[in-house]
Amino acid sequence: MKHLFPIAAMFVIACQPAMAAPPIGSQAPNFRLADANGRAVSLSDFRGKTVVLEWNNPECPFVKKHYGSGNMQKTQAAAKKDGVVWLSINSSASGKQGNLNAAPAKAAFAAQKSQPTAYLLDPDGAVGKTYGASTTPHMYIINKAGKLVYAGGIDDRPTPNPADINDARNHVLAALSELKAGKPVSVATSRPYGCSVKYKDS
């Protein structure tokens, strides 16, 4: 019985509807969103810097896996130590799981001890759909030239079990290390896994 949940979870992941996304190597689409402090933040504000985008839903078990274990915070801290900008984006629609306005968003990432550069609110889902974000978490890396160089899961262990983190390849840290060394990203895409992004009903 203990294997049923991970297997079911992976089945759900595999059945996520395909969404259009900018191809690897293309210019990352600019966007402008309000953060949890009510400040407008644009991707273009960080021109010339490496940027990580993380789709977030604090109620998702897969997000809880990475935050509850401290894995996401450690990844954020390592990235920011090297001058990387980290933008967490919440695309949950009003009335859907994980939807937050400014004050609860601040409380949520404070409780998680999250360390993003900014926590951005995308309740109409426009930015999420532009990037083809399908799961929480869904990770993207944009290089200093503004090009998308990674899209996919945070690692290669698509389960909600925190015990799997120790043996996982952290795709985000690996890609950032390669970029820092001036190398191409060796794993530029991977299957994202997690809860479906709770977009507004169309």
C-alpha cells in the first residue's frame, strides 16, 4: 500500500494537459506582476542576471515535500549566494487551492522560511500560461542574456516523498553550476512533476 500514492501521483503528472511554452534557447517572455508587498516586478528589471522561476502553491504536497524538508530553501540560498535572482510565482486562481493575496502570501513564504527575491501573484494565470507552467513546482532558468536555458522539474525523483531527495539529481543546482562555469546546460529539459497549477476556469 505504501507505493500507491507515488504511483498515482506520477499518473496524474503524466496526464497533465500539454501547454505551449517558449522553447529552450528562445528569449524568455517578459512579464510584470505584483509581489506580496504590492510592488510591481518585471522580469526585465533583472536584465543581465540569471533568473530562476519557481511555480508555487504552498498547499501542494509536492511543494510541501521540498519546503518541509528544507530542500527548496537550500536551493534558493545556493542560487542567491551566486547572485541569481529567484522569483516564486503563484498562478492559483481565486477560489482555487493555493490562491493567495498579498498578506497571506507574505505569511505563507515566511512560514516556509522561503528565500525568493520576490513572491509574485498571477491569479489570472497569464504568466503561467505564457510559460506553459503545468505543475507546482515547475522550474525555469533564464540566463544572463535573457534566454531560457532550463525548464522542468526541480529534480529527477517525481514523488511526494522527502526521503527521495537525498538520491535525487537537483536539475536546478546542476544547471546553475554549469552556467557559472560557462558551460552549456547538459539537462535543459525534464518532466515537471507536482500538483497541477490551479488556473482560472476558462
